[in-house]
Amino acid sequence: MLEVSFDVMQSAALAALVAMVGRGIVKRVKFFQTYCIPGVIVAGLIVSFILGILRSAGVLSVHFEVTVLKEWFMDIFFTGVGLTASWALIKKGGKVCIGITITTIGLILGQDILGVVLATDDLKKVHARLQTLHGLGLGSLSLMGGVGTSSAIAPSYEALGAENAVVLAVMCATFGMVFASLCGGPVARALITDPQIILADEPTGALDSRASDHLLDLFGQVNAAGQTILMVTHSVKAASHARRVLFLRDGEVYHQLYRGEESQEAMFARISDTLTVLAQGGEVHA
């Protein structure tokens, strides 16, 4: 196997080149723009997969000297990460900001519980080389803390005997960012511009029940703040959150429901009844 090593300056230059390539890819591929996936993630994953395949095939092994750079940039990051915080901006967010904060806290707790569950002897049954400490690295350390926090804390896991804990945590953080972009990117992109109308096409289609509930609650808060949300969905639960529901068939509106003062449960039942009529061949028109 051919082994290649790069010093600090060479590693920094290659990292900058990869970042530029990633930026170019994002500019040319609409998918990455739509889902707000950073260029460094796109190019980094491509390079990682290529180097991983070459190493597994016994063709090439590459070593980057990043220890000095990593510690220096991490010091800068953790020193300046809170400098852009603005209490005035938080107050401007109002109820929406409070809702996002509560949702974030819930997600952190859920991720930590997942990590604790995985940090059991059952994890060793999945792969003999995995240590229980690896499970802790799969919680909010990586999924909420990100690459920086993972790189800062995971070495202490390795010192306790968890082999390659840093690699596992950083990998989990990276894929966490990708999936967060896929699920939350379009929503964030729509909300951040403060539009009068938000178009949502099957917004809960790729989400689990808990994430769907959080998103629908957020839509409710945004709507209460004065923004109109036009949602296309096949989900009765998602539709039951709306104030007005239009039923389309063959490109035409054949029925509509107004929520009025009804509860979400009552609206859910009415939508279900309407769909049952449709399934039985009913002809209810608006």
C-alpha cells in the first residue's frame, strides 16, 4: 500500500481546496442549495469516501497532520461562538423563538436518552470492538454539539479505552448535519425570509411522529403570528392542524372544510369521514 503524509501547511492548503471545490459543487447542484447542505460537508464526504475506498482496497493510505490546526481553530471557535448572540433578536423572535428553544431542549434530552440506551452491553453484541462509551458519543455530544464539540470531548472517551471514539463522534455529527439539512433546511429557508405565504409540500412526509408534531406545532405558532401556510399533504393528522382544508380530485376542488372553533380532534374526525365518503365513491362537492 502506498502511504502519503502531508504536513500542517499542506493539510491546510488541501482543506482550503476541498472547501472551494465543495462551494463550487453547491453552486451548480440545486439539490444542495434547496436543502442548505454546506459545501464543506459535500466535498468532505466525497473525499472521505474516495480515500476510504482506496484504503480498504489496499491502494493508498493518506495521513494529514491536523493536530495543531485543529486545536487552534477549536480555540477560536469556542471563544467566539457566543459573540454574535443578541438578546434583542431573541425578543424579536417571540413565541416562535420560545417554541424552537423548547423543541431544542426536548431533542437534546431525546438524543442523550438514545445515547444512554446505546451505551449498554447490547452495543457490544452489534460489534465486538465497540465500547459502551461509544454510545455516549451518539447522543447530543455529536448530534447537537456538532463536529467541534465532538472533537473536543471525544478524546476523553478514547483515553478511557473507547477506540476511535473521535472518528465515530465526528462521523455521527457530520451525518447529523446532513439529515438536519434534509429535514429542516427547506423549513428554515422558508421561515428566515419572513414571507407572507409559506408553501409546504408534504412537509411531514420524511419525518417520524415526534418530529412531525414539532414541525406542525411550529407551523401553528407561525400561523398565529400572521403568516399564511399553504400545505399539500396526504396526512390526515397534518391536515387537522389547518383552519381550512380543501380536498382535490382530478385537479378540481370537490369539498372543503372550515375548522372554526372545533378542536383538532374534531377536525381530524371530519377529514377522516370525508375521505371515507370519497373512498366509497361519494360525490360531495364544495
